[in-house]
Amino acid sequence: MHRYLVARRMDEAALMLEASDDTIARIATRVGYETTTAFSKVFHKHYGFSPGRYRSRKGTGAAS
């Protein structure tokens, strides 16, 4: 169950990173993380990129 919840949060965060200009801190809070650091660690583990790098790559089609 925990893995499912993390995966859902990361999928939602990835969509927000692609579709909005919200700060990473705001996105972290919106998907349930109290700190940007905790969110960034989990996001990197899940996608292999930091949230900022994922966002910067969104236009290249390489982030998916």
C-alpha cells in the first residue's frame, strides 16, 4: 500500500511539474510532503532526476 501511495504522489507531482509554474516547495506540500528535501529525495529515487531537472527536461520529451 505504501508503494502505491508514493507512486501516486510522484505521478501527481510530475504532472504538476510539467503543467504548472508552482514552486517545487508548493508541489511538495500539495502532494503531502512536509519538506522539499524529503520530497526531492523520493522524487529522485522514483524518476532518476531531481524535480528541478525533471521540470527542465519536460520540453525535450526525455522526462517521461
